[in-house]
Amino acid sequence: MTSKIKSLILSTLEGGGFQDLCDTLLCAEGYEDIFSLGMKAGTLKTTTGNPDTYFRSKSGKYIFVAYTTEQTSINKKIKEDIEKCLDQEKTGVSVKDIEKIICCHTSSTLKAGDDQALRKLCSSHGIELELYGIDRIANLLYRVYPYIAKDKLNFPIDSNQIFPIEEFIKQYDNSNGRTAPLTTTFLYRENEKKEIFEALEKEKVIIILGKAGVGKTRLALEIAKKYQEENNCRILCIKCNHLPIMEDLSRYISTAGKYLIFVDDANELVGLSHLIEYTIKDEDRYDIRIISTVRDYACKSVINEAKKLVNVKSYVISKFSNQEIQEFIKTNLKIENNDYIEQIIRIAGGNPRIAYMAGKLAIEKNDLRSIANMEELYKSYYGFFLETTTILTDLRLCLTAGIVSIFNIIDLENLDRIQDILNIVGMDKEAFTTNIHSLHSMEYVEIKSERVARISDQCLSNYMLYYVFFEKRLINFSDILRVGFRKHKNSTIKSVDILLNIFYSDKMKEYLIDEISKVWDEFKTDDKMFGEFVRAFHIFKPEESLLYVCEKVEQAESVNIDINSLENEEREWNVDIKDDILQLLVGYKKDHGLTEAIELIVKYCMKRQDAVKLVYSLFKSYYSVNKDSYYEGYFVQNLVIDKIRENLDSPVIKKLFYKISSHYLSLYFDCVEIERDHVLTSYRISVVLTEGCKQYRTKIWTEIISLANDKDNLEDIVNFLCTYPNLYANKSNFSDELKFDWANICLVLECIRLYMEPFRFAYICSKFFRISEMCSFKLTEKYKEAFDTEDWSIYKVLSHQFYRDTSNYEEMEAVFKTNIKRCYERYHFGQMNDLVQHINSIISMLGCKEADMGEGLEILCIFLTDDKEKLWAFVSAFFKFGENIVLRPEMLISPLLKYYDCKKIQESIWNASFLMKNQWQFAYYELIDDSQVTQDDYQQLMNLVTESIVVCGEEKYVINLRLLDKFIKYSPNIYVNIAKILLNEAGNSTGIFSKYFSNLFNAHYFTPKEVLHIYQSAETELKHVYFKCLEENNYIDYRGTFLSEFILQDIDWIKWYAKYIQETHESYSVNDKEYRLDTCWQQENFLNIFDLYFEELLCGKPFYWHSKGYFQKLLSSDGQKEIDYRKEQWIIHYIRANSDSENLIELFGILLNIKKEIRKKAILCFLDCNSNYELFSHLGLVSNSWTGTSSVTDKIIFCEELLSEISGVQFLKHKKRIKDEIAKWKAVRNNEEVEEILMKMYQ
């Protein structure tokens, strides 16, 4: 074969042809950026040049090439060519800048000695010489570059299926027209690339699966390049042309070494199994890997064939998301226009190849209309495929393809659901099924689990929908609407959407209007169905749709509400739009009924005032600022505000105006859209201050200013200002917008200051400090009289919000304390009444949360402890004027006790009348010294206990029960006595017990042994107190420190605890109680404890379902080896001790969702103790739930593992049950797979 190649070179190529052949060969060998000086451009004629060709190496030096076709005196000719290359006057290049000289010749007579002399000549100048004689050239063309021989010599050496990677890319791109070339920027597959590359390092064969056009080939080539870089291997790329390939392959890999073979569309390759055999060929000398792409519909046969020989790893490549398609278009086609991008996204359906084709077409035509109707693009893309099938020529197949295109998914075992559709085309179920299998053989559909037929390519399906129902009109689409909308609403709507948006034209729109009009009146007989039909297709008949809604609004019953009862909090206004009439008014567009729709929404709100929150949510969800608003000049926002302003005389519309205006004044909007495959995509849109934006914001502010002039609107205006959405916006990003709003805010402030209390006005102004600073406006100077009040002076010092802008926390705290100290020093003891009244007034106006003065007041109290007179005066003032102030009593009582007689303090507290008095009284007894407690104090305390039962619900605090220790000398059983009083007097109130006894079961205050000693003669009272505390607050004794000690003292406590769990089943939450018994696992008698607990809690008891969940949590692993071991011990112990008891049915029901290793041990333990099948048949093996902690596959694996460990004649029934279980769950798994596919069908 090489002789034939040499003969062709000598006989067919002259100087220019030989140079062209060698230039191509050298490029294939890796020499880049060729410059041919010795050949006239565009011809094969040689010209004079020195050298004939040159390259630049990666080092920046030159590689010179000389060519000759002389047959005689070859040594002399090559030497002359070398000397010319070394002549700087001829080349213009210094010898030191030449890295290599290559000489290509057609002679076979160069002697070894001549070769050596030529190389010495070059090496003496530090230059490498490389010779390509005709023998070497012919061998390379035969073994490595046969496509060059075919191209340059018109001599096909092989089947033209194997290429080096660069040639493969070139051939691919040249043969695919507008299709995305393999040289596009690689995007969004880095994770897949990393994962597959790592697998390729370990496995012999990798298969990449996916739909046509999703980027399988692009990804595989990226991985191949990386593999070559890191493993220094040779890459062979195979693109099949349906010819035998093994003879070619044997020639390409005749030399031992590392190879990576890339097979594109392996399902089309002839002799795939023989190719795979090469991966296990002489593994000592060869390291051969295969990476291939396969379209998903053909994957099974390819994978199964490969698995017969080697391990195979397969990876499914998904489509791009809409965002990824957008970036793909922008990066590779530089398309930035949003209108173009959105249409391309809609057309592509996640397929980057189609996206690229559409983008190229849009660029070529420079017209959005060129991609509005994608008929031609789809026809050119899918034409070849359809021409190779009988789909277009066989009417029955074509109709079947059309029907499948409506649904995308067909359940072949439930064709009754689409019988009405089949009747339209006159096809029975058997014929339809036969056609589906024919389409499957043509790769139009894939069949899953021999039941579900699914479209292989969504874009092809779109085209067939267009072809069947519009281009050829083989079926009246009105018939599909008539039948399909009633039973297959979602599929029918989606079909209309595809036809309108992907194949848009005036003719298509007219066609759909005509078809929808044919059935419009027919649906009117069913009002509910007609409402849904109107909602789906109102864009085709907007006037008729709106007339229908108008009639519904007129028929709606009027409902009035108390407008003042409406909450202001935003969360209370965000509601689900569960209103049939309002749902009919979404989705309208400019020039297609939008104005009338907004009018009807407002009209409906006035009539049904109880729907005002629904209307707000509708405006916010469907008519808010979105990605189209900027391009539409904020038309929708202007329209909504206009229609609301026209009806501001209605109080409910005025309330709606405040809410929607606050929303529209935002500077950015978070939007969510539902994309392909029900994927939610969120994005943020920033407002741009265009003329349209100015218009709607001006309308809002104009109306707000007008309303602000009326004192009756004050509270609504104040709330509006306080909820202004841009208070913390980035000033640099929105400077123009904020300045625009600020000018209007100033006008509103001017209006309301006339009838607002100065402090409250200053507070409102403070909300805008950040924005006013940006606008170089000093609010404190403009409204000096409001900010000069004492209330404001105190608020500014004590409120933490004025210190949050300080970046350094320590610095902020220091400034905070310094300012409070100055405030404290400014007031002498005679002015404490004024100070307290100012603080109380501030909190009264703003509320504790908004005032944010809690920490400031605590710091103030610390400073007060330094001056006894100020301290006493402040406390006295607090008793008189501090009804809105919340202070911890110990902060003031403790320092008072240092300065004053305790009786004076007691008298002051007891004689005062203030909200927190009861808490202060208990705190007083907690803080006084034991020696100061008297018999009278004991009596007063007991009275206080009785009184506190009455006021329990009014005050929320917890008593430190340790204060009772001071009174034991007057009543040794005071703890028990108080418990009895509360148990007798409090009835079913649990709050009072939590208030008194929470700390009794807190290890920071008492130890369990102390509690048991205190109540040693009153165990019943202790039991009632403990469980009433738990009932009120599940977090008491959360870790079970006290309960475990109580159980150790008396095991009956476990019975009482089980009863408590039973009685509180309605408020039961597993997480509330899961840890309380954990400490019991550490006790020596844990087996007895949990035997008793299990039987008391579950066996034969009502409400056992929630107790079962609790016990399951109790037995679950928590990662502590010793505890987990004891849990397993108890399970095995209980099974052995009760192997004949039906209680095991309950236990195994609990074990279903714990670790499978323990479950298996439990089952085998039971079988070891009891071979009786009757009881075994009732034991749970795996959960009957189809969801939960273990998948269906886990259940199957568990049963198979269990089955392998059971043997013996006595267990034959047991084994049959396990096998039946395996078969059941395999059927479930198969059905799950099918149901997952069918989930979106027939809706």
C-alpha cells in the first residue's frame, strides 16, 4: 500500500502539489500557524522563497521548511536548501533564532553518511534537522493520516471513519451547516467533565448518553483533550459511515502504547463489540480506553453489548436550562437583544444545537421575524431524519405521531384515556399501539418499561405538531380542543402554546382563533369548564372573555368589611389567589384587553371588599415590574395606578393604593418564572428611571401628597412612609431613583408635620436619614423643633438602632455606653419622674420592639446603681409612670438592698400599683438575705402564691424556686405545701406550674437527688407537678436528667411517663421528647426499664401510632457507640424473651425504619428462637410505605440479603414470603418509574 502511495506522489504531484501535501502533513503532525512562501496563494504553483514554508514554535523561535522533488543529487540539493535557510540575508532571520529545519523530499537515495553530515551541519549552529523522505511520508499517510491521502492524492486508503481529533472537528464542522460547531466556548459542563474524566482514569469504556444536540460530542472531546494532556496518549476519533472499521483500526493501533478512542454515535457503528475487544487486548503492551456518545433512545443495546466484555460507566447529559441557553447564545453568537434571546430560548427547549441554529439564522437575517416561525429551521434540521422514515408518507403513522406530539407521553396500558382522541382519527387501540411500535423502530419515540411511549426529541415533536395540525391539517384542531380540553387540559393548552409561540405567523394566529371559535360556544353550557377555557385562551378572544368576566363581577355578592381592621404587615397581605373570578383576569397584555382587565379587578375589589388582599396579591404576582417592564415603558404599572386613582373615594381602594404603591416604589423586584419541565427560575430586576418609570412614581407621590394633607389619613401615611421599601437600598446603584423619590418624600413630610406630635414626626424623619444624607439634606436642621425635644434626645441615646452603622462592635458599644452615661449624669434625682415619663412616652408611641431600647435601659440601670438617691427616685418613678417599660427587677432590687433597709424596699413595692408588681415581689424574696426573712414574710409569700394563681396569665416570668429555702425554717414542707396549693387551686392550668416549677427540673438550680429528697413524702405531688410542667413546656428536662433519676428511684415513673405520652398525643411531636429517655440507656437496669416502657406505651394501647413513632426515634442510632450497642442489646433481648408473643408484631413495626443491619439481626434472632410461620407472617420486614428513609431498591436489596442467610426445610414458607416481598417491590419500582413519566400526562 505504501508503494502505491509513493507512486502516486511521484506521478501526480509536481513541486507545488508536493509542497501542499507536506504542508498539510506537517500541520497534522502538530506544527501550527503555517506560512507558505514558496507557493503562489490560491494555486499549486511554486515561487522563489527562502525558506519555502516556516512556522513559529512555542518558544518563539522559527522552524524553516524546504521542499524538493528532485530525484538525483539529493544530498547536494538538501545541503543547498539548508545553507539558504542559514543565510540571514536571504531569510532576514538570525541563525540563533532558528530552532529547527525540516526538509521534505521525494528521493529514496539519501545515504546514511550524507544524512549524518547534514545533521552535523545543522547541529554546529545549534539547530535540529528533521528529514521527511518519501518513505516516511508514505508510511505516515498510510498508517496515521489516510484522509490526507484521500484528499491530496485521491486515494482512499481506509473507510474514512477514523481521524485525529483536529481533523474530526474540522470534518464535523464543515458537514453541519448552521449546527453548533465543536469550536464553541465550552460552558456549564465542568462538573460532568470532572466526574467523567475521573471515571475514564479507572474504567475502560465510558458512554455519554443524552438527546440529540445537548452537547454530548462537545463534552466528550473536552474530556479526550484533557486525558491526552495528562496521559500522553494518542486520540483516535471515529465517525461511522456504516462500513466495517476493524481493518482500519488495526492499522492505526499497530504500535504498542496508550490510546483513547472516541466514538461519536456508537449506536451507528458497525462491529462495536470488536472495537470494545481492543480495550482488553494485550494489556501489558496496550492501554486502550473508549469514550463514546450514544443517543438515549439507543443506549440499552450499546450498554448491554459493551457489558458483555468489560465494565461500563454511563452518564446522562441533560439539556441546558434557559439561563444556560441565554449565556451560550451571548458567549458564542454575541446576541444581546432580549427579544431575540427569549424567542431562541422558547424555540430551543434546552437544546444548544437548535439554539445555535436559531441564533445563526437571526444574525443572518437580522430580523426577529426570521425566528418567530421556526418551520423552515425545524424542517432543515429534521428533514433528513423524516425522509429516511415513512412517517410523512404513511398517513396512519403521521396521525399517530401527531397524537403523540400532543401528549408527549402515552400510557400504552391505559389507552382508554385517549380513546376520544383516537375516535377523531378513526383509529382503534390495537392499530395505534402497532403504529407506536413502528415509530419506536424509527427512533421517533422510545418505549419505557414496555408500557410508556415517550417522545425522543421534544423539538421534533413540536415540528410534527405543526406539520399534522397546521401545514397538512390532517386533523381538525377544533376537534382536539373539543375533546382534549375536557380530559387533557394541560396537554391541550401546551399544544396551542407551541403552535402560537414557536411557529408564530399571522396565518397561524388566524387559524388558532378560528379553531378556538368553533368550540367557544359549546363550552358555555358548562360554566366551570367554560371559565377554565376562557382563562386558557382569552388572548384569542379578549372581548368575549372580558364580557364573560364582567358578567361574573356583576353577579358577585357585595361584601363590606371594616377597613380599619386590615393589618399593615406585608406578610398578612401575601395570600394565595383562591378566587375564580380574579383568576380569570391574569395574563392580559398590552393591546389585548389589559386596560379592561385592570378596570374589572378594581371594580371587583370595590364590590367584594373582603377580596382586597387577593387583589393586592394578584397585582403583585401578575402585574408587577418584570423583565419586560423597561422595554414597555412601565406601561402596566402606570395603568394599574391610573385605574386605582380613579376610585380612591372607595376606602378599600384607598387601602389597596397604599399597599400597591409601596410595592411599586421598590427599586428592585424579585421575580419567579416557571420554565421548561416545571423548573422555577428566580431573578432580580432593577428599576431604571426612564420616562415611564418617572410617570408612575410621580402619580403615586402626587396622590400620597394629596392624601397627606388630610389629617384623617395620617396613620395610613405614617405606615406608608415607615414601609417605604428603599430605606436600605444601595445609594450608589440607585442614586437617581432615590433622589427622585426624596424630593417627593420631603413634600409628604411637610404635609404631616403640621398635625403630628414632634417626637413621632422626628421618628418618621429618622427613617430617611440615609437617603437624606445622600441628597446632602440635613433633616435635623430642617425640622429642628422636632429633633430638639427631650423625648428625641433620650430616644437617640437609648435606642440601639442609632449605633448600627458603626463598623467596629467594640467602638459602637463604647460610644453607646458613653452617651447613656452622659444622659444619666444630666438628670439629678429630682428629675427622675421626668426621665421615666419620657421613656414611657417613647415606648407608648413606638412599642417596645420598634423603640429598641431594652439594652439601653439595662445600661442606664447599671449607672443608676452608683447613686442611691437617683436609684430610689428612678424606682419610685418607675412604679408611678412606667407602665410601658419592661425592666428585670433584679437589676434594681439588688442595688437597692445595698443602700436601704429591706423593709423600706418591701413596703415600697407592696404599696405600689404597677403591671410587673407580682414579679417584683417574688424577686424581692429571691434577693433578700436569709437572715432578714420573718414569719410575716412567710405569710405574705403564701398569700402571694394564692394571688399569683389569679394573675398568672397576665405576667410572663419564671420564679426562682430556690427562694423557698429561706422559708423552710418557718415551714419545713413549704415546697410540698405550695405544690398542693397549686394542684388544688389551679385546676387544668399548666402555665402556673411552668412559672413556679420550671427551675425545679433545671440542673442549674436543683439536682435530681435534691428534688427527690424535698418530695420524699409527696411523690404523687411531684409526679403531677413534673408532668404538668412538661405539658406546658416540652423543653423542660429536655435531656431527661431528672426523669432518669426518678426512674432509678422508682421504676413506676416509666409507666407514668408512658401514660403522659399517651395523654398528650394531640400535641405530640417526636422531636419534643426524643432525648428525654436517652439517659436511661446508661442505667444498669436499662433492659427492665425499656421492657416496661415498651409494653406500657404500645402493646394493646390506643393512639399507638404516635407512640410508635416516638419509640422508633428512641431506638434509632444517635452515633454514640455504647448507647447504640445497648439499644441493639435490648432489641435482641426482648425478641428472645418474647419470641412467642404477639407484642413482637408491634416491635417489628417499629424496626421497619431503623438501620437495616439491626433489622436483619432482629429477624434472624426471631427465626433462631421461633420457626413458627404464623407469627413470622405478621412481622414487618420492610416498610410498606413507598417513600421514606429507604428507597424501593433498598427494600429489594434488604430482602435479597436476608433471603441468602436463611436455609432449612422449616423455613421454606418464610423464604417464599420473602421472595413474594421482593417481587412485590420490584413491581412497585417498575410502576414508580412509569408513574414518574406519566405524572404530567392527562392533566
